[in-house]
Amino acid sequence: MSGDAVPAAEREPAPRHRPVGGLLRTRNFALLWVGQSTSAVGSAMTTVALPLVAISTLHAGPAMVALLTAATWLPWLLIGLPVGVWVDRWPRRRTLLIADIVSAAVLVVIPIAAWTNVLTMTMLLVAALLAGIAGVFANVAFNAFLPHLVRAEDLMEGNAKLQTSASVALVVGPGLGGLLAQAAGAVSGILIDALTFLVSAACLLGLRSEPEPHPSAGDRPGMLRQIAEGIGFIMRGRLLQAMLVVAAATNFAMLGITALRVVFLVRTEGTAPGTAGLVIGAGSVGAILGAALATRASRRFGSARTYLVANLAAAPFVLLLPLGGHGWRLTLFAAGSFIALAGATMSNVMTMTYRGNFVPAHLLGRVTAASRIFVFGTIPFGAATAGLLASALGTRSAMWALAVLYVIAPLPLLATEARTLREFPAQGTPTAVA
């Protein structure tokens, strides 16, 4: 059992008719939502601010900018599996708190170094790597903590609300990051991101939870055996395997495009930083739509069907991104991002809810980590590949290659049981076939 399970008093019986606001009317989820949403806005600002610091302050080229993205995601390959074991051993709320504080401390160093004229590309890469390490702990701990904070029947709503706020952050954050870069310098956005992590930590401290006993060190198997248990659970499920392969390929392609988008808009097309941020933010509105429709689509068409259609139907619109350019063609970039992110967000809500309901609680940290080291582990390679392709072929050609890969990636789902399922199975239930 988790060390952060919520007392019975906090888990009130589900009302027959949920009031307006749903889970947001419960204290624990509302605090968690506020903290995560605030931090998400800051992190979205940094996705634009960090490459702008490299471009404008340190005059970095496309390969070095892409390397920044790779450094952020590399920790999944380095420590992802043991983090899953540690998260299953440690109190998950405490892990989230420490990760927030470490992230704030790492990020605040960047503006201080820039203002004192000592910032180097090496410092920026190290900061990205350390922030990525903290992010691994936070990501695994959060995905293992949420199913203990809300009831199983509320997990879809909780994931949808968190995805909605994260999607809003993707709209607001890049625009703010770009505008702040023009008005006060790119490092100002990174400073604000550091402060948002402190807001998240304060909200976590306000949660009402009580610790539960963990197995003593003598009662639990060694780390390698615990890692093997998480991987073994995934290997026994063919659907989980297929979903992981598709997610890994799409992440490889999309994060490669993400690593190049600021360079493409600002340097290749001559777009002003503020305009680039607004275009990226406008495209991200699609993620809000995807998150808002996820629960409704799942109830009407089934979670597995929604997942399949979201992946297959939205992917081709990524081809609009490399068609984008100066002037009116910026709308093509925004439209492609809009539809692709709508589909990706709906897919994410279905995936997280399926895993939270299907995986046993004592394995959730390890299965999440094993899944994400595979899915997120491709991202550094995608970003590095994007940088190499951009250097060799040009930024637009690199984006074309990655966009084509993104379109092809979901096709293997048609050869799996996802093609015939209406609903994803829950733990201990038979597969529901349409």
C-alpha cells in the first residue's frame, strides 16, 4: 500500500449526481490540481525560454539546441528503472515535494548565471540534465500517487482535468515565454518556472494524508527482482507492449520536431520570438480540446476505441508543421499542432487511466517507470537525431522526415486487439470486446 494513501474520511462516497466542478470540489484533488497546473505553466514557458537562452544569449546552433531537449529526457534512460523501485518503496508525496524543491533550485541558477555573465552552454546542459532527473522522480511518483488520491471510478475525470490544465499551460506558457523573452530576456521565464515549482510544493504540503506502513527492508526483494517484476507485468500483456511501441515511436518523432520548432520559426522563417511563442501556444489549444473531450468520448464510444481513433486520425495533420512558414503559413503550423495535440492528449488520458486501473497498486511505480523509460527513453535519441538531420539536411527537411515517421508510427495498432476492443480492461476483469 502507498505511504500517501488518503484517509477514509477524505474518500467520501461518490455522489449520484456529481456537483459542478466534480473532483475540484474535493480539497485534496483541488490542491493537487492547483499545484500541478501552476507548475505546468512554468514548465511550458521553459520549453520556449530555454532554447531562446541558448540561441540569443549563447548563440547556439540547431544541434546544440536539440541537445538541450535530449539532456532533459536522458535521465529516463539512466535512472528510470531504479526510480520505479524507489517510488514504490518511498512515500510518494514526499518524493514529489523533494523533486519540486530540487527543480526550483536547479532552474534558479540559470538566470543568476546569466545576469552575472558566467552562463555557458555546459551549465545550461547540466541544468537541463538535473531538472530532467528531478522530473523522472516527479513523473513516476505522481502517476503512482494519483490512483491513491482518488477513487477508481474518478480516475478518468482526474486524469482529464489534469490533462486539461496541462493543455492550457501549453497554450499560455509558450506565449508568455516568448513575450517575456522580448520584454525582459529569455531567462525571466526560467525564473518564473522555478517559482512555480515552489507553489506546487506548497500545495503538496497542504494535502491531508496519513502515512501507511511500508514493508521493511528485510521483507522486500532486491532491486533487480523488483525491476523484473515491473517489466514482467508489461511483458505478459500484448496490448501494453503494442501501446508502448507506438508511444515510443511517436514520442521520438514529436519531440524531435519540438526540439527544432523554435529554431525553425525564429531562425529559418525569421519569426519574432513573441510571435513564435504565440503560434506554438495557439497550436496547443488543441490539447485543451482533446482533454475536454476525452471523458465524453470514452463514455460514448469506449476507452479503447477512443484511444485507437485519436492516434490514427490525428497523426497525418503533423505534416502541416513543415509546411508552415512566414506570414499566413504560420496558420498551417498552428493548425497541424492543434489537431495532432488534440489526438495525443486524448490518447494520453486513455493510457494513464488504463494503466492506473489495470496495474496492481504495489506494482504501479515500477510498471510506470518501466513503461516510461521505454517511451521517454526514445526522446533523447529523437532530439539528437533531429539536431543531426537539421545540421545535415536543413531544419525544414529534418521536420519533414520526423513528421512522416509520426504519421506511420500508430499503424501497428491495427494489428492488435485494440482494433476490436470497445473498453480497456480493468484489473481483474475480462477483456470487453465490442
